[in-house]
Amino acid sequence: MPTSSAAEDLLVSSVEQHASTITLVIAGVCLVWYVAVAFVCSIGTLQLWRNYSRPPLAALWSDDAPDVTVIRPIKGLEPCLYECLASTFRQTYPREMLHIRFCIADRCEPSLPILERLVQDFPEQDAQILIEDEDASLQDGTLQLGPNPKIRNMSRAYREAPGDLVWVLDCNVWVAKGTVGRMVARLDGAGSTHKNKFVHQLPLVVDTEGSAVEDEMHGLNGNAGRDLSTTLPSDQRTASAIGGGRLEEVFMSSSHAKFYTAINTVLIAPCIVGKSTMFRRSHLGSLTNGRGIDFFTQNICEDHLIGDLLWKQKVPEEVAGEVWGKHAMLFGDLAVQPMANMSVREYWSRRVRWLRVRKFTVTLATLVEPGTESFLCSAYGAWAFTTLPLFHDKLAIPQTWTAFFLVWLLSVSIWCAMDRILYLHLQSAKSIKVDDETPSFARPPKDGRRRVFGEWLLAWLGRETLALPIWVWAFWGGTKVQWRDRRFWVGMDMQVHEIRDDGERVNGEAMRGHVKAR
């Protein structure tokens, strides 16, 4: 019989052995995750380098061009609004087949004079300004819609679209002249053996603060716009007041771009940002009992849900036995969003808003998202490299906290260097065919660099540092969001409910009466 002391030693040894086994298993999982993320980043980076190094070829359309309705929902005076909206009129696509619809909530919309000026500047184009408050179907109760303000604005334009193809394009996005032709060609199956149900673009943010760019007032006075660096007094242009734009620019030009491109290369799951999307009304109608985009009026992330529905469900042609592509990214074309005077607080709120929506629509992906960020993913890798015996025995990596920190620092440094290279590549505008009508924010930087390294590094470190706190607050800190000057709360059923100023929660059925009361 073993003594009491020997039994205790045996127990301690057994516990330590089990703890060691668990530690090694965790380290193994960390290694697999780290390698997988690095592989995905590599795919995205290579694809971005391959497809965004030169302007894409033109897609030529003539009499056989299908009708395309461009729906541009508008809220407020976005930076360079005139130039962004004018890019729709300047498309190299048969003019009679392109129908432009500007959608606003009411006649108090501050951008209305700019829209009216655009219609005057391009009289040969079929362009209309549609106002939600003047939509007879909404006002007389024939059509009942939920709280999503963007869907409410676009509903009439979608219902009355002349053709089958719709291109939903956010108002704060500029696109190159041949974009619509290439999107239609991609939707029609150009470059593949089958047609596609859904086409979208890679979004890119350019922070215009401190740069001489055309302002939205260009649309009112017809002259060169004022420098956006004067939109805030110099004593108010602090890092906190304008730093959010820098953070967003860095994020969209590195981390977001490579993951977005990689996922849309391997096509293992739908991944959409609704800045610029094209699909067929007939397809969406067949999956929504004819309601189209109105089907998503109770949701706040309609872009993802539309893409998700077209991804998962079969359209009539597929039911009949045809092979169709689920989604297709328009590689080579950018949806460029100029940004100005976004504060860090606004950046925080923007990221929290979409994370809180996504945690109910793509819960698993949102749950593991922090592990794809440089700081935490590098910690996973460092833990694996300094824990697994393989690296200690073969590479002599010490199993110490000092070694952990050094490996982590090395990984973060490599990550940073790769993001810097990718940032410079995307911001170089090499894939944009520049002409006299290209606005300055979409042109290559004069010195070849949008930001000097020190300025960029501060923004990169700030973005990476905030990534985890933003995720924690968004995922665990509640369900309320603010969007388009309204407050909502998001339910587990992915539906949103507006919160009125008096704190009352308005459901979809009560929404129409609330809107009339406004």
C-alpha cells in the first residue's frame, strides 16, 4: 500500500500531467488557428495585388444592354456628395438603358439642392428624385413597412424600376466610369461558365481631412469646392475630432480588404458590404413572395440578408436545373468612399452598430472575429510557438514569457509591415483609370503615399488597439444602435425596433402611424 505522502505525490503528478495535456491541446488549437488566419490573409493579399494593380478592361455594351436602375438612398450632406453622385451619370453605358433614382425621406433633406442641381447638369439622363413622404402607397396605408429607414427610402424606386437589374449604390460612394458595364457583365457570367445571382464591389475609404478635395458645395455653386481641411476650425482638428476617419481608412485598406477579398475568393460563405450591390428583381421577388427589398424592412442589415437569401435559396432557373453562381465580387473595381471629420467616438459607434447587428445574423463569425485581429491572433501564435515541444526541440525557442513577448512582437511587426504594403497598394489608385473628371480623392497621391509612415503607424496602432474593446462592448454591452439619426434595438430574431425620443419602442406595425406623426 502506498503511503499517504506517496498518494498525494501521485495525485499531484496526475493533475500536472492532465494540465500539461490540456495546455498542449490549447497550444495546438492556437497554432492551427494562427496558420489558418495567416493563410486567409495571404489569399486576400495576393488577390488584391493581382487584381488591383491596373485598371480593369472595359465591358462594351450596345443595343443588347439590359436596363439597369441605379438606386441611391441619400441621408445628409456626405463629403464630396456631388462628385460621388455624379459618377453615376458619367458611366460608359448606353444612356437610354441607365435609370438613376435618388431616394430621400422628405423635402427637408439638406442634400435636395444638390440632387436638383445634378438633374439639371445632366438633363439627357433619366434621373428622378423620389421622396418617401410623397410615396402614395406608404401614405395611404396600402403598403405597410417596418422601421428600416433605408428600405423605406428605396421602396418606391425599387417597385417602379423599369428593368430587372437593380444597382443599389450608397450615396457616399464614387465609382469609376466603366463600373456598371462590368457589373452587368459579371452578373451575366463574363469570365465564368455560369451567370451570377449577386455582384458586389470592394469598398475603400479615403480620409479627405487635410487634403484639397472637391466639396459637396461644388454641386451648388458650380465652382471648385472649398478645401475640406477647413470644415473644422484648426483649433478643433484634434486627433480625437478627426482621428476616426484615419482609423476607418486604415481598417478598410488593410484588415477588412484582405479578409473580404479572401472570403469572396474561396466563396465558403456570403460576405457582403452593401456599398455597391447588383442583383435581379425577379430573383429576389421569387424568394420573397414578390415583396423584393420590402421583405427586409424589419431588419437593419438588409444588404447582408439580401445576399444571404440569394446565396442559400435557389432561384427559378436553378430549380429548373441551370447552374448559377451564388455571389461574385467585381475584382479590380473599387467603391471609393471619401470621408471627412469623423471623430474617434463616431468610429467607435459605427463599428459597434454593425457588430451588434452582425452578432445576430452571423453569430459564429462575429464570436471568433477578435481572433482574426493582429494583437490577439499573434498572441495565439506566440503561445503555440513557446508552448509546443516541437518548436523548442527543433528551433530552440525558449518556453518563457520573454520568448512569448518577442515572438508576439515579431508577429505583430510582420503583420504591420504587410498591412502597410497593402495600404499603399490600394491607396495608390492603380486600378482606377484617371481622367479630367476623376475627383482628387480617387486619384493617385502626388507623392505616391497617402500617409507618411509615422502618421499611418499611429492610426494602425490605434485601430488594432481599439479592435478588442469595441468588440467586447458591441457583443456583450447591449443591443441598442443608432443609425440615420434614429435609435433602434436589435432582437435575437434579427429584427430592429425603433426607440422613440420618449423611450417607447415602436414595432413594425406601429411604424406607419409614427412616421405620419412626425
